[in-house]
Amino acid sequence: MQVNNFFKEKISNMNSIITFMTWYKVCHLRKSIHHNKNAIPHPLCPRQS
């Protein structure tokens, strides 16, 4: 029974780490896009086209 609990705990810890890493990368990507004005071109207004 202890082995089973050990594996459940390890899997839970891995899921927490993966969730945190995914969240961190998404937040980092949003910041880099926000701070880099050349990353995504802004759509032209009808008056500019």
C-alpha cells in the first residue's frame, strides 16, 4: 500500500510542476509580445490602407 501512495504522490508532484511550467511559459510569452512592438504587426485601419 505504501508503494501505491508513493507513486500517487510522485505523479501529483509532476502534474504540479508541469502546470507551473506551462503557466510560466504562457505568461512569459505574453510579456515578450507585449514589450516587443514588432512581434505582431497591428492591423491597418481603413484610413491607412
